[in-house]
Amino acid sequence: MESNHYSAYRPPLHKLTLSRILKDRHFELALDVGCGVGTSSLALVPYAKRVIGYDPSQAMIEKATPQPAITYTNLIDELPNSCDLLCFFGSLEYINTEALKKYTQKLVKGGQLICCDFEVDYQPILEKIGLEPMRTDYNHSKNLTDYPNHKSFKEHVRQVESTSFNCSLEQLKSLLYAEFENMGKSTKVIDSASFERESYELKAFLYYTGYTKR
Ligand SMILES: C[S@@+](CC[C@H](N)C(=O)[O-])C[C@H]1O[C@@H](n2cnc3c(N)ncnc32)[C@H](O)[C@@H]1O
């Protein structure tokens, strides 16, 4: 996953998603696994005294936005042994059973685990500028039931919700660059496409699931 386009712009959907799932809850220590450039960690700040943003990619951590309540690291050994909120925002798809076990061991009994993601619908724009639809087998709705150890968790919310957001042409291009690079496709087609507008409304789906550790 490329860090430059990620740090350039992320859809403004993290705060909305967390407000839906965490409501007025408050935590001592949130561990944000796969924090990327910190967008999800920043959105967690209102819900936790301290946030640890962890990402194995050093390039992502180097570009993460500093905030006094957040500590970013790419070193797994530096992670705390216990947290009361464990967040996977757009990262679960990259995490196998073995790795999940390591992260969930850090969650205290009664702690909350949340799996969040969103899917932006680029098809109407791609059609307009004459680009082929994106095809990917990425599972945005991945949650704990996709792993064998899910029985140690009690699910309390599972939701898919539609929303929309506005972005500038430059922001749209950053999103498309990141998506294309993630799929291993050349971004040249984006540079040569003719976009007709300076701003866009994009539709998106929010996916979120919340659990309590038994
Ligand atoms: C789609 S990004 C999400 C970034 C951020 N959470 C957000 O919402 O903006 C997924 C992140 O997962 C990270 N990742 C990949 N494999 C991982 C693993 N095994 N453990 C933790 N994070 C991982 C990637 O480096 C990437 O930064």
C-alpha cells in the first residue's frame, strides 16, 4: 500500500463511522492496528485518553499526523500488553488468524473490539471519464466471524450504512491514485482522463461491527 496518496487525502468517513459504533463510550487506551497515516487514530482521540497507532509500514508511520494523545509505532514489540479498545479500521483484510490472535491477546476482558471500513463507489465517475470499472476481491465487510477464534467475543453491533461526501478534483485524483496503486494498476489513465468538474459528490458504504471480549 502506497503512503503518499494516503497521506494526501482520505475520505472524511472515520469520525462518522466511529460516532455510530462508539457513541458516548470512553476508553483508557485504544490500540489502532493498521493505523496507516493516522486518520483512524486521530478519529479515535475523542474516545480514549491515549491512542497507540500501530502500522508495520515505516513509510506510513513516518507520514502519520502527530497529536499529543497519540503514539505511533511500527514496532510490534513496543505495543502495550493491555488496552480496552482494539480498533481495526480498514486493516482487517490484511490480517491473518495468527496476527489477529497476537492483537486480541492485548485486549482486556470486557474490552471492546471494533472492525470498521468503508467502500467508496467510484463507478459513476469512472464511467463518465471512460475508465473501466474497478474489480477487486477486497472484502470490506470482513469481521471476526471470518476467523476461528471469534467465539471469545460477543457481537453487539453489525451494520452497513450508506452515506456520501464531497471532495475536490485534486482529492478525487488522490483517492483514485491510491486505489489504482493498491490494485497494481498503472495510474497513467487517471492523468490522461478528462474530468469535467472541480468538485464531486461520492457515495460510500460504511461497514462496522463491534464486539465485547468475553
Ligand atoms: C487501508 S489502510 C487503513 C489505514 C487507517 N487505519 C485508516 O483508516 O486510514 C490499511 C493499513 O493496514 C496496514 N497493515 C497491513 N498489514 C498489516 C498487519 N499484518 N498488521 C497491521 N496492519 C497491517 C497497512 O500497512 C495499511 O497502512
